[in-house]
Amino acid sequence: MKELTYFYLNGCPFCRAADRMLKELETEHPEFSKIPIKKIEERENATLAERYDYYYVPCFWIGNQKLHEGAASKEKLRAVLDKAISA
């Protein structure tokens, strides 16, 4: 299992939707709640965010591998969580 890095913006409707779907997935699949997720607000951590190659939030990474960028569906987020579990 690997830690996810999750870039988001306060006030972003796509990030709020991603947060809601992540909670739903953790409820449906309790093993997902064990995945460490490092949430990073992009504006508050601009120097760190600039080290990653992405344009849209929400954006999910494992190490240097980008798993998802931009508006997400529940299925796409499940794939991100599955990847973190199996890594």
C-alpha cells in the first residue's frame, strides 16, 4: 500500500465532489480507509505544487506517478484507490 498525494483547491466544486466520493468509497470498501492520503491545498503549498506536473485539480499521485487529474467520477477514484492498495 502506498501513500496518495492529493492536490486540491479550497472552494473547487470538483474537489468537493471528489472528497464526497472518496468518503463514499471508504464506506463501501473499508480497506480504502487504510490508505494514507496526503491532502495538499495548492495555493497554501504553491512551492510544493510547482514540483508536480499537473494543471487541473483534483489531482492524485503515488510518488512521481500521476494517477488522475481533473474532474473525477466515482469509478476513476476507485481505480486510484485500487492502485494505491496494490502498490
